Amino acid sequence: MVNGFLEGGIASWKGRVDKVKSINAERMKDFTVEVLDVRKPGEWNISHLKDAKFVPLSDMPANLDSLDKHKTYIVHCGGGYGR
């Protein structure tokens, strides 16, 4: 079943989306943005960054409206989702 299509294909999105950049913990100090921790609750409970906002990835769709679309976030995640 096809739910839709992208007119012009992927090439039509060039320049319209941001790229995800990966940085290490040392580089985080260079940024003055909000940290969004999307790990699982057990990982958050073990340790997390001070002042990070906790929104588990599994809850993200229901919480998108709580994020400021004009802000830049650093997303803190584990090694992969669903492991």
C-alpha cells in the first residue's frame, strides 16, 4: 500500500532539511543549547546530564508539541533504539 509520495523525489528536499551531527561529550561544552535525553527510563534513572529534558524516544510523538521548533537541541541517546 502506498500512503503517498514525494513529488520530485528525494532531490526536491535538498537544502530543506538539517543534517544530524554526532559530537562527543567533550564538544558539548561548546554549545549553549538544550539537551534532550531520549533514552529509556532505566538509563535516565542510572545517570543523566543536569538540566537535560527527559523525553523517551518511545514517547516522542506525543510530546512533539512541547518542543520549541525554533530551538536547537542536542539529543542524547544510547547506542541504538530497541536493543
